[in-house]
Amino acid sequence: MLRWAEVHLDRLLYNYRQVEKLSGPKKLIAVVKANAYGHGSVAVARFLQEQTAVSAFAVATYAEGVQLREAGIQRPIIVMSSTLEEELGRAREFRLMPVVYDFWELERAKELEVPFHVKLDTGMGRLGFLPSQWQELLCSLRGAKLAGVMTHFPSADEDPEFTAGQAKLFGEFVKALKGAFPKLWVHCDNSAALPLGLNGLFTHSRVGLALYGSKPFGGYPASLKQVMEVKARIISVKELPPGHSVSYGRTYTTSGKERVGVVSFGYADGLPRSLSGRGSFIVNGRRCPIRGRVCMDMTVISLEGVVAGKGGVATVTGLELPFEELARLAGTIPYELMCRISPRVERVYRGLQSLRT
């Protein structure tokens, strides 16, 4: 293999147990949208279904939900964002629970007689019923197969006070529903909100980022292990003379003789081009700076002082070079970098042998 991602299932299980402790009595909904943040949704869902008491899975689209059902996933699956008229029929066919966020969707879900969740907008400003619509919503829910109610916290990692206000507002609506729907799933906690210990009315937490081993903020009160390690082969090693430019745009020029390696990993594989001249890979335990611009399929690194040759392995990200560090250098967030790891980067599952593939 030229490039691959090692997904460590033992670390996934470890992280699950850590967030389970943070969640307390609330049950967990594992977020496996966007191919489980790049880790492989089918493999991750199969593993969590077999190894833990995860209550449900959350995806973004019906296509993602259908893929899980066809792979044998039996737990409840919540579809959080994609609800078009031509898709709603798949909810009944594949036992998927839509998240309803406007009155058109609500009426269609009632007509189809499928269980569904309702989303409230308590401050995200994206999807969901606004507080001014809640009284009408309460009336419209009579006789419906309402399975759950949810909201979303946009800044639990930065603004606990605003988040607490959202939780309080959300809780008021939940109280109005509880009499008619005593078995209602109530969920809003994401990875960042778990440590806040919010409203006791909530029954479930939706967890994505922390499961995969990235902390939503510094000082996060859980020990997590990055699940994915991305690696690639060194396909060329040579010594450049002084004054020799490197890569597109000639943004780097050697000041003296320099031994460099070409790694078969570039921006088409998910490495941000913004890491050009800023990031590094790890080879044989040593950090090797990126020289010049990241290319589509390859990246040049310095191999000065490093024992490595053609066919050697470079680590793009792993325990020693986590997504959080790369995200800071690239001016983005770990979520984006995980999701950007290309499908052509083969996923290899390690750590526990009980996963059936």
C-alpha cells in the first residue's frame, strides 16, 4: 500500500467508555455521519453494536442510513439533516427515524406513520423550529409517532453560559411534552457539552468527536486516544544541492545540501495545502518538516538526520502528531481533517479481532 489509515478499534472502545462515564445516566447515540468522520461508518457501527450498549446511531443522510441497514446494523438510526420528499419513503422501508425541523416535514412524517424526532432551534440558527413556533408545534404533535426531541449546541466548547441558557429553554419545551410522550428520547449533549452536566430531563447524548479521540477543548476532563493513524510510503530519497528549489511555486530553496524524501500523500488524500512549509510528518520517531508546497499526490519532506529510504513509512497523523495539532497549524478544526481523508486512502482495522468484515 502507498497510503493507508489504521483505525484502532481498541482505542474506539476505550474512548466510548470514557465518554460513557462523562454522560452519566444518559445513554449514548454514536454519531457515524460522514463515514464516521472518515473512520468508516460500517466498520465503526458494526463494532460499536457488537461491543457496547450504544443505543442508536446518528447519520446525516438517508443514503448513509440505508448503507448501515444493508450492512446489517439493527440499532435505531436517526437521520439528522436530509429530509426531501423523495427520501421520506425510505424512512419506513429501512426503519430510519427522520429528524423533522419544519411543518411540511412534520405532516409528511405523520402521513407515513413513521417514528421521528423533532429538532428545536434554541440558538444554532440552522435547522429546527424557532421558539415562536413551539406552541403551534405542540398542537401539531398530537397523535404523531414522536420518538424524540433534540436541539444542538453551537458553542458548548466556548460559551457554557449561553449553552446553559439553551438547555433551560429546551427543557421547558420538553416538560410540556412529557405527559403525552413519557418514553421520549431527549438529546442535545454533544462531545463538548458532556462535562457541563446540563438539564436532568435529558435521556441521551450524541457523541462524535470524542469517540474518535479528539478533545473539543483544552482541559477536557477525559483521557482520549486518537483512533486513526494515517501513513504513507516514501517513494523517493535524494540529496539536493545548495540553492535548489522545491515543489510548485519554488517557495522553498535549500540553503545547503539537503536530503529529502517524497511521500506519496498530498491534498487529494486529505492533507491541507495550507500545511505547505509549516507542517511535518514523522519518520522513524523524528519530525520531518514539509519542504515547499503540498502537491496533489505527493509531499516533499526533509530527511536530514533521519535513517530512511525508498519504501519507508511516514506518519501523517497519529498519537505523536494528532489531528488537533494539524488543525491548529492549518487554521481549521479536527473534524474537517478527519473527514478530508480521501476514500483512496485504504482503511485498515486494527486492535480487536472480533469485528466481522
